[in-house]
Amino acid sequence: MMAHPTSLVRLAITTGEPAGIGPEVSIAAAKQFLLEQANACITLLGDQGLLREAVKSSNAERLQVEAIPLIASSTLGKLNAQNGPYVIQLLDRAIDGCMAGQFDAMVTAPIQKSVINEAGLAFTGHTEYLAQRCGVKHVVMMLSATLKKGFLGLSSSRDLRVALVTTHLPLQKVSAFLNQDLILDTIQIVQQDLQVKMGITHPVIRISGLNPHAGESGYLGREEIDMISPAIELAKKMGIDVSGPYPGDTMFEPKALEEVDAFIAMYHDQGLAPFKFVTFGGGVNITLGLPIIRTSVDHGTALDIAGKGIADSGSMLEAIRSAYQMALTQKQLVG
Ligand SMILES: NC(=O)C1=CN([C@@H]2O[C@H](COP(=O)(O)OP(=O)(O)OC[C@H]3O[C@@H](n4cnc5c(N)ncnc54)[C@H](O)[C@@H]3O)[C@@H](O)[C@H]2O)C=CC1
Ligand SMILES: NCC(=O)COP(=O)(O)O
């Protein structure tokens, strides 16, 4: 296999759970993206049999398959725990390639977290795995999508970005996991990556409370008083334009959509339920705080429709576009 030239933006795609829609949306989105973008190339990582449609591309020289064979046979829609380690091999190859400078960014198709655990590998999500594999203590999951002009009165199209303080954590454990340092660190990571990877010079950030009505002055919980507000004050002293804590149910008020560059929520569904309700199928999951660029789709493995030819590849296309854009921004900033 020929190495792609470094003059191009080189993207690696991990094609994800073999029984799900990952391989098909990866191929469709990669082909579409290469028609749009002449100075990019893509390496699809996965089993050759699953990716055979990729070679039928009008941009074959810029779309390569790097074959990593399945461990056991795979049937669409049916999980096979024996292929759990295969999915991890795809991630390891992409991470190592990015760390070594062979790829400029990685894009991940969905995986089934449960089946990897069934295979005996403790795994909560890409986000946590990437942090551990890249030797970073804290990374931040952020979802991003473009809202169209006119949506809830928007005067122009605008990106909605939602970042999370905690990710794949049972709800029961969220409060005990939160602390001032973690919240402050999350704000700093969001600020830093919005500037460096997304080119937003002065990001405006909003952060939620944890409890109903942001704790109602302590009568409905104290996390806002004890840790969230102090973290916000410290971040402000560092020059970060952050405000809150806002009640989770009103933080996303329409007028905020015009002004805010990133909303930070305390836990997974507090942030992602409103996000996915308005953007499902067009959102991108970005891991902030990594030494490499990683984006992903906003949906799961969709086993129910795998191989039926009806999977929407829109989110994968957006994930590729956004990885490309971030890689370009970083290349330009670095010089
Ligand atoms: N980036 C990742 O690796 C992600 C992985 N997951 C994993 O996916 C698995 C299944 O999760 P679910 O909650 O069932 O969500 P899901 O997103 O797989 O499915 C929810 C519904 O949306 C539909 N759907 C999803 N993507 C679609 C697409 N591209 N086009 C058309 N319809 C689509 C499905 O058919 C299903 O009806 C879980 O194991 C979860 O952990 C979930 C989200 C992200
Ligand atoms: N809800 C987002 C999700 O589950 C994907 O997480 P990750 O695998 O990208 O960490």
C-alpha cells in the first residue's frame, strides 16, 4: 500500500462494529467527501471483505483500505463478541498512526460498547479509551452540529456545541464524581480546543448546574454552591468568558444559541438529549484535550438497519468534514 503524500490532509477512519452500519456509512461518506475535497485522502481501517465497495471509487488513489482482518465471521445485525478485540485493533492502529504523524486525524464509526465488554475487555467508550491510550488524564466529549438560519429565530446559521463534564458514568455516580477541579479543567480544555482546533479566538461558554433550577439557592442541592460556581469564578479569573451555573432546562434558551460557542453540561443525557433532539443525524462527536484529532458520528451501531441500504451517512460525512477542518486549522496554526 502506498503512503499518502503529506501535502494532503490524511484522515483515518475506523469502520467500527462489523455487524452494524459503521462499514457502510464509512464507505459512503468517504466517497462523498473526496468528491468535495481535492486535498484530502482517506484510509479506511477494517476487514477487506466488509470494505470491498470502497475500491469502486472514482477517487481510488485517495481512498485506500488498510486491511485488518476480522477475528470471526460477522453477520449484519448480529453481534459476535469474538470480534470485540478486532474493533479495538482498528482504534489502536488509528491512534498509533495519528501519534506517529502518519495520519492528521482519525474519524470513528460506531462501536457496540457492550460486546467489547462481553469479549472480556473493560471498555466504556472511545472517549475514555483514547484518553488512556494517549496518556491524557482528562479529555472532554463535545458534540457539535450546524443549526440552520431561521432555526428558533437564528439570524444566521450557527454551530451548536455541547460539552460534558462526565461521560459514560451511571447517573447514580455523577454527583460523587464531580468536583471543582474537574469542572475547572473541563472549562479550560473546552476553551483551549475551541481556540486551537476550531480557530475561535474568544469563545463564549455557558455551564449548567446539576440539580433542578441549578439547586434553587441550595434548597435543591449544593453542588452549584460548593463546586460549580467556585470553578466558574476561577475560570473567569483566568480570562475565560464563562457564565453559569444555568438550570439544565433553560440553559439552551433560543437567544443563547446566537451568542454561545459552547454549552457545558454536567452529565451525558443533560447535554446530549437536547442536542440530539434538534440535530440527530447531522451531529459530530469530538474528543477535546487529546494530542491528536478525533471525531465521530452522533449515532450508534443501528443493528436494526445494518446492510439494508437505508443508513444515513450524514453524520459520518459531517465527522469527516470536521476532522478535515480541524486538521487544516492546526496545520495552518503550526505553520
Ligand atoms: N460513536 C459511537 O461509537 C457510538 C456508539 N453507540 C453505541 O451504539 C449501540 C446502539 O445504540 P442505540 O442507543 O440503539 O442508538 P443507535 O443510534 O444505534 O440507534 C437508535 C435509532 O436510530 C436509528 N439510526 C441510528 N443511526 C442511524 C443512521 N445513520 N441512519 C438511519 N437511522 C439511524 C437506528 O436504526 C435506531 O432506530 C450502543 O451499544 C451504544 O453504546 C451509541 C452512540 C455513539
Ligand atoms: N453518546 C456518545 C457516545 O456514546 C459515543 O461515545 P464515544 O464512544 O465516542 O466515547
